[in-house]
Amino acid sequence: MSRTPSAPGLALILAALATLGPFSIDTFLPAMATIGHALDASPIEIQQALSIYLLCYGAMMLWHGALSDAIGRRPVILGATLLFAIASIGCLLAQTLGQLLLFRALQGLCGGAGLIVGRAIIRDTFDGPAAQKLMSQVTMLFSLSPAIAPVIGGWLYGAFGWRSIFAFMALVGFMLFSVCAWRLPETHAREQRSTLAPRALAKNYWHIAYNRQFRFLALALSFNFAGFFLYIPAAPVFLIRHLGLGPTDFLWLFGPAVSGIMFGAWLSGHRAGRYSARESIHLAYVLMAIAAAANLANSLFFAPSLPWSVLPLALYTTGMSIAAPSVTLFVLDLFPGARGTASSVQGFVQTLFSAAVAGIVAPLLWFSPLALALGMSGFLAIGYLMFVLAHRRRPGPEAVS
């Protein structure tokens, strides 16, 4: 039987669960070229190890929340962490690109459960400013992983070779399974659970997808995030080719960006209950706009250099992290009877979009810092437009049975 943790303890567990996604993406970035050589794959082919992960991650997001609405939050988390560890062992032992892609796909099917179900657990447990504070705490703790993961990946790659990266992922999966089996509570009561009957599921998905405000809010989150995420798949080119750094220097990109995420999450929690959610979101867009303009100006008038080519990312992620908890709670509160499913659909939209950014947009733009800066500005502009359209008319919350 699990022992219920305190609020800070719950935040730590949920943040750790959410790290599976970024660890699966960022830890192996420093070794991508070597993995490609080892498995006789071209740079474009090995890039698909990231894209197929994101595609499967996004597709399964449609089911993590629905499953947790039907059978409970805890069983979904335990099953996903255990399967993730097994899939990581498969990647470790892969001898061909096909085998690697197969187990990366399985990693993707499991990697999003902690993020999606964790949001539902927060909203099951807390309301109002308390929910925003916990969401911000999770974001602040979780945001360490994109900075730590590539550094750990670089160290492991340099010391033990690329296969040790997947051994590390397996260890993380098994540790999370053990911690959750011991400490993670069940927050979704049996009498509140929905059915997995196909007609009922289809009705829930339809109600969520048909809601106009949900669509615009989900797109706003996706485009806001894409302005930063564009730099993650482009990181090897941006850092090594444009800035002249090495495979162990990824902290130069992820350090400032993650510092911004942590500071923004702290500000979001600090402002909860003192300022309205809309006021915080408007501040967030002002900060992101300043960052995008500074990034454009630096890329247009100056040669790539440190720290000026990465500092705008810190300001951008600060704004992005201020906005995300409030916008996410707007999304969940539209469907109080199906928060897990709503979290799934929103996560699916964002991850599918991120997969397109990783597999299509980033390779088209990473030839120059200016092209990447233009991409950031374009994504931000569309994200702000989506948020404005979402609030042009505000229908009341729409319950789903």
C-alpha cells in the first residue's frame, strides 16, 4: 500500500515522473551522430529516432488520461514506468536502426504518462491558487531535466559509450516504478471513474475536440512551446556548427533556457492568488515578445556568440513558464468530469506539433541562427493569436460524463 506524501513530496514525485519525456529526448542528443555511425544510419535517418519517439509519445497521450479516468491514476503510472524501463533495455541492446526505432517507439508510448496523469492528479487534489502553485512547483522541478539530461548524456557518452545512455534511462524507469509503488497515492475515487466503452470514449473525445475554447487554448500552448522547442532538435547544429562548441557543451543552451523555466514557474506560483490568471498570461506574452525581438536583432546584426545567442532563450522560457500553468488549468477546468482525457488531448496536440517541428521545421531552419529566430517569432505570434481567439467569447465550463 502506498503512503500518501506531503504536497512538496507529491510535487517532487510528479516532477520526476514528468522527466521521462525530456530525458528520453535530451540525454541521447550528444551521441546522435555516433549512434548513426554505429548503426549505419544517415543523419536524417537517425533524426527519426527522435521523431518516432515524439509521434508515439503524442499518440499514446490520447489514452493515458482516458485510461486513468477509467482504472485510476496509479495503475497507469506503474505500468508506464515499468514498460519504459524495459523499452530502454531494448534500445541498449539494439544492433540495427530498425531495432532502435522499435524500442524508441515503445519508450514513446510510455514516456508521457507521468506528465498527463500528473496534471490530473494535481487537479484531483487541489483547487484554485493551490492547484496553480503545485502546478508551478512541478514545472520548476521538472524544468531541471532539460538542463541535466544532455549534460548527463554527454558525460555517459564520453566515459562509457552511447549504449550507457539507454542503461541510464532504464535505471531511471525502474527507480520511478519503485518510488511510485511505495509513495504515489490514488487520487481518482472509484465512484468517479468513467468507462472504457468505445461509444463513451468517443463521446468524451468529441466533446473535448469540438469545444472551441479548448482548441484555441491547446494550440496556444503548442505554439508557445514550439518557439523554444525548435532549438532542442536543432541543438547539435546550433551549438556545434554555429557556436563552435563540443558535444559536452550542451549546457550552454539548456542552462539559460531551463533557468528561465524555473524562474517563470516560481513567478507563476508566487503570483497565484495575488494576480488574476489573465494578468499573469499577459505579462508572459510581453516577456516572450521582448525575447523574440532580441533574438531577431542579435541574429540579424551580430555573428553567433556566447552568451548573446542564448540569453534570449532564458527570457522566452521565463514567459512561457509563467503562462503554461494558468493556461493548462483553463483547459482542465473546461471538463471537470474528464480531466484526464482533457489533459490527454491537449498533450497529444502539443506533442504531435512538436514531432512536426522536430522532424520537419527544425531541419529546414537550423541552417542559420536568423532562420531559427524567425521561427521562434512566428510561433509566438500565432500562439498569442490563438490565446486571444480563445477568450474572445468565453463559454461556461462544459462538463463531460
